Amino acid sequence: MLKLLCNSCQKEFALTENRVVCDCGGLLDLVQPLEELKKLDLKKTFDARLGSRALPDGSGVWRFRELLFPAKKIISKWEGNTRLYFSEKISQEIGAEIFFKHEGENPSGSFKDRGMTAAITAGASAGCRNFVCASTGNTSASLASYCANAGLNGIVIIPEGKIAFGKLSQALAFGAKVLQIKGNFDAAMQLVNELSRKFDPENPSESVYILNSVNPFRVEGQKTIVLEILQQLNWEAPDWIVLPAGNLGNTSAFGKAIAEAFALGLIAKKPRIAAVQAAGANPFFKYFQSGWTKFEAVEDPETVATAIKIGNPQSYLRAKRAIETTDGVVLEASENEILDAKATIDAAGIGCEPASACSLAGIRQLVKSGEIKKGQKVVGVLTGHLLKDPDTTIDYHLGKLANVEINKANRPIAIEANVDAFLSAIR
């Protein structure tokens, strides 16, 4: 049967205990009953639900509900069902089959909606009314949207001056209570961790329920990114899945999804995971480089990729397990690599926010090192929509970003309002 297991002290909890973290402070994993699930024809069940016009089958998360958890009432905005784009142009450049899974096509514009539908459903099912997160942007937008839709109280803690306006505007517009603190995301996350320890399972309606990726139900929702990729590829696993890495919830979720899909016979091989951090916010990369001997937070992380500007990721132990179980790697990308990759993805007509471009930056590194072989099938995950951070895009193309080498600028051309000037400009 389903249970929650602390990945630090191994203490077990029943789902009915409404736990988010363990008494020892360790993060919890939802352990699936794999032997029971093996008796089901899950591939047939999941495929039969494709294209449904009704919930829950119509959700790209709840379509896979046998691998999630039972819920009294599902809170959904038809999340998931995001496209898997094959890019012929980028594939030719790379020398491999390159696909992009565009999670920016979710309702609030990022992958966070997948985890949010799961975690809010779990919290609301337990009787919670007040939901909180620390956020650099995307989590706050998603929480605010789902809470507004379900008539729940959304509370967002943001770092002062450290959030893209495209994301903050969503939290404000959807009516969340926005609390701005002095300090960075890690300071906001520390406050959330303290709040999580005050959660009273006996009185959930008066407690505050945590919706950051420390929440084990968030991870379950985010697993479905991988499950949907596998389904879109007709259950033939790619060679690599490459993704941006910030607080490491997605890295953890991807590893869990791959391990479960392989154990259940949904796929014949495990794709390798490559988690890519920004060089200015790279504690997990350094941990990997040390041979997993020492984890140290990065103080005052700095990167143009604000969605992953996190110096003390909460899920680093779960993410370590994901890398180990998939024979994966952890990389870092410079600001130039990230922005050049973003310009390439944008110019291919796909588009993404800066952090998402870490996926292509990482793919390029893996091709250069020989890890990605010619002709292999690679999926890069784009975590957020282009319009999440339009200021960075405009500043890049206008050459206004400091300390960045602009290689792919598409600058506007000023012309007189006449035909000759027009023809001259387009020649």
C-alpha cells in the first residue's frame, strides 16, 4: 500500500497523517506499491485516456493517477498535455535527434502546475484552506492561480527585488497575498521550512500547508512530465533527458518516474538524466564534482536564469539518488551559454524563459564531451514560457545585458515610413 517514507531517518507515515516533512526535518517520499501495480495493464490504461474531453482523464497529470495517489476531490486546470517539439534545425546542428518538452504550455506558463494540482489536491483533501510557498516566480504564479480557481487562500513569500515581473504580475493578478522579505530565495525557503514544522495534522484548516517541492505530492505531480514524454514517444525511452536544476524538485521527480516506469515494465531502458545548473548558482554541480562527498550551499547566488537562482536546494539528496539511479550527470552553464541557447530555442520558433535554456546548453556540452552520441534521441525540458521574463529577452536583443557576450542579437531596425526604406531594410 502507499506510504510516506523519510529519506533521512526511514520513518514511515500513512498518507492519512497529512505529513509534508518528517519530525527529524527530512523530506518524505511517497512509496508506490509496485508489486500491486505490476498486475495492471497501465500502458493500455494510460493510452486509452488520451484525448479525453472530461476530467480527470483529460489532465496530463491525473491521466496517470494510478502512479500518484487517491484523492477525494481533484483540483485541476487541465494541466499537462504539453507538446513535444522535434527541432530539425537544432538536431542538424547537434547531430542527434533533439526534442523539446515545452512545460511553458501549462495553464500558468510553467511546469509548476503539474506539482501544484497534486499538492493542492492532497492538502485540500486533508481539509487545508491556507497554502504557502517561497518562490522566485513560477511557483507563486501557479499557487496563486490554483488557489484562486478553487476558492482557497494563497500566500506567497518572495525575495525582495529577485523576481521577474512577468511572474510577480501573475501572483498579484490572481489575488494571492504576496509577502516580500529582505534576502534571497533561500531566506524565504528557510521561513517556509519553519512554517512546515508548525503544521498541525489534527487541525489542518487552521494550519498553513506548504507547497514548495519539499512537499512529496508536488514530486508525484511532476513525475508526469516524464510519463508524458514516454507516452508521446510510444513508450520508447530516449537516451537522455536534460533539464534545468534549481531547487531540484524536478530532478528528484524525474528520477522517481524513470525508476518506477522501468520497474513496472513501461519502458525497456532507463534514459540518462542530465541536470544543468547556472554557474552562479551551482551547489549541486559542485556536490557531483566532489564525488558526492560534501554538499555546500552557495551564498548569494547570481544568474540571469532567475527561476534557478537558488543557493541551497532543498531536494539535493533526492536529486542525488535520481542521478545515481539513471547513471546521470550534473553540469553547469555560464550566462553566455544559457543566453545563446535561449536565443537558439527562441529562433527555432519554440521559445522559453532563460532557465529553460540550460537544457540546450547542457546538450551542447554533452555532445562536445562525447557523452551524447551521434543519432541518439535526446529530450530537453523547457520549464517556463518565453513571456515569463520578457525583460531579459528584450535586453539581450538590444545589447543591454552587462557582462554578457551577445552572439545572436536580433535588433530592431529604424527606417523612414516609405517603400524605398522598407525595401532597403529587407534586402
